[in-house]
Amino acid sequence: MSNLCQTCLEPRLNSALCALSSANPASDFVLGAAGVKMLCASHARSVCNFTDLIELGAVASGTLMFVQDVGVPVIYNNGRWLGMDGRVFTNSNSVSLMWTWGCNSFGVLGDSSIVHRSSPGTTAGGATGWCQASAGQQFVGAIKNDSSLWIWGRGDSGQIGNATTTASQLTPTATNGTTWCKFGAGSDFSAAVKTDGTLWTWGSNYCGQLGTNNRNNRSLPGTTVGCGTTWCDVSGGNLHTAAVKTDGTLWTWGRNTCGQLGDNTVVPRSSPTTTIGGGRSWCQVSSGYCLTAAVKIDGTLWTWGSSLCGILGNCTTVSRCSPGQTSSGGTTWCQVSVRQQHVGAVKTDGTLWTWGNNFNGQLGTNTATNRCSPGTTVGGGTTWCQISLGSTQTTAVKTDGTLWTWGLNTCGRLGDGTVATRSSPGQTCGLGTTWCEVSVGLGHISAVKTDG
């Protein structure tokens, strides 16, 4: 665990969070189901710093920590610490390759072609050292261990960030700079955080989702209005953006037709604003079509925006314009992912929960029936560690390094070598147990393996 890549560690917590007492990993965790270490209630907001993690050395896959330096829960998975916001902390000499599959419109698979494929294949050139990826509707952005940012796929709104509006970029292309640490793809725009804590956006700005106080597109990265240097997490939705600062505040901007900005209005905003109720305890956020979901450091899960198909998780048909909890409540949520009309989340006990639209079996219940409150997938299990949603499919990684997919399988997006839709979790084509991070786009998937 020496020489761990600290690409994403620079966005540090400010005094409000750092002032919390340090904790001893040996005494502040209790052993939960399947050997997963869970936070003791007395230390739900502070555990250790990243140095403490390094000193732990190799630990059992499934060990869960909340790290002050990182700002979100991290889980140990096959030699890597995986942040619940999608970041990966790994040995800087890692040979990790980026694997892609599914629909290949606009070259979104990054393999120099526009040919669909139903099983995982590497991007063009076989470059190594990938640590985080985020898939938009028809483009992908990914960060390497050297802090460089690479984007490929559709680019006609300037989302590639290379000063062009080229329709298709068939291979990974580097954007300016080598200090990127977190990338969040929107539908046709990009948002990213640098190691100095600044937040940058580019691409389509139809509803003000770039946070520039105007609606002008741009094809090069630029900072948001009133940017600051304390951003640590960002998520691009369909036409809105949500981001968290190191002081635990949550900010949103862009389209607001269903109240997805959480400011108790349906008025769009072209510059960042905090959600109703404010607070300084947000740690991870995910933006979808007309919905936003976020996890607090105390383990509570909050949703707001559209109620279509029960995606708020509160069994009502009424949209809401401010954050509210799901009907199941609870204080053990650690990661959430939203996309179009369904939601998926992981708890600290390693269970996986889904709700919302299930027309294509994307909830993993072995049925096509929607549900309006969180429920577990078929087969259950307590070893899930990360989830990512597409518009009609779901993908998740287990602590044993296996990758599982379910839902609509047009173009072979489930990666099982077929085009047959399935309504329960199944593994991708036999590529082992070294998957560590995955991100799903409109009809394509990008994932990182630790062994290449």
C-alpha cells in the first residue's frame, strides 16, 4: 500500500470538519455482516486520516472507512481503496486498464470505432493507470493516476473540452492540465474538480448547468461563478449539476422543473446555490434526469425532485422541492446513484437497494414491477461496494472484485456476450475478480480493473 496515488487527496476538509476529533480505526469500528467494518455511532463523522489507512496495509476486502482527508466513505476492494463517490486510490504503478462495452454511437467506447460490442474490451492504445471514470449520455471522461483527464465520445456541445465541437472523438483525448481529481459527466456537459479544490465546467449550458451565470456553451474548461477552492465532489445530471464542498455544504444549479435543485422552488438557476435547510454534513451526491439524491455523513439518505415511478422512495406521487428522506429511513447509507427513473444505493452492511422504474428489470427483482420504496435485489447479499445506473440498466461491483449487470441489454450493454435483457443480477463475460470501479452511460458502460 506504499506509494498510493494521492491524486484526489488535495481537496482537503476545512477547519469545520478537520476540527472533529481523530479516531482510532481499531476501536471506532465494529464488525458487521460479512466482515464489513461499520462506523460506531459515536464516531459517525470522523474516523481517521489517509495516513492511518496506509499504515493499516492490506486489509480484508469489504473493510469500510470514513476518511477525513477524502471526505467520503472508502471501501477496500482487491488492493484499492474505492471512494463511494467513484474515486479510486491505488498504487501509482498500477496497470489498471479501462474497459468499455455496449452501444458505440459517437465512439463512446473509445476503441477507434463506432461498432457496438456485447463484451468488455479495452480502449484504444491500451493505456494504463486509470483511477476514476464518469459516463455521460454519449461520452465518457476518466482520470489517470497522474491527474490527467481524458474524454471521448460525442463532442458537439463542447463536452470534450478541447476547444472543438467535433461530433465524434473515437479515442481518449487529454484536456488541458494534470491536476484533475474528480470528474462528473452530465448529459452533454462536463464538470470536474482539481486538486486545488477549484470546480470547472464545460459543454452545453442550455439551462445554466455550467454555473456561469449565463447560458452560453463553452468548449474549454472554465470555473463556475464564485467558484472558490473547497470543492470535493461533483455530479452532472441531465440539465443540472450538484456539488459538495469540503465544509459539507451542498450546492446545485441548472434546470429546476421538478424541484431537483432542492431550493424549495422550481426556478432554474445559472449559478451555484445551497439547498433548503443548508447544513454542513453532506458527503456524496448524485444527479439524475429530474432528481437529486445525496448521503450525509450521519448515514442518512435524502432525495428531491421528480416523483415519477416512485423514484423519491417515499411512496408518493408528489414531487418535492427540498431534501427529504426515503420511507425506509435509516442511518447506514454510504453511496447512492441516480440516472433517469430509478435509484440504487449501498448500505454500510454491504446490501444493495433499488427503487423506481422497473420496466426493463433494472431494479434486479426478477420482475418488471415498479416499486416506490427501497428494496433489495434478487439474491440479496452483503458484499456490494459500488453501484452505477444507466437509463435502463444497473451495474454494481462486489467486494470480491466481481462485476454484475442487469436490465435492458440493447447493443450488449450488460457485457455478457448477448443482447438478452435480464431482470436479476448476472456477471459480465468471464473477466475475473479484479473489477474495482464502474460508470454507466445512456447505453454503454466503462469500468476499471486492477490487473489490467
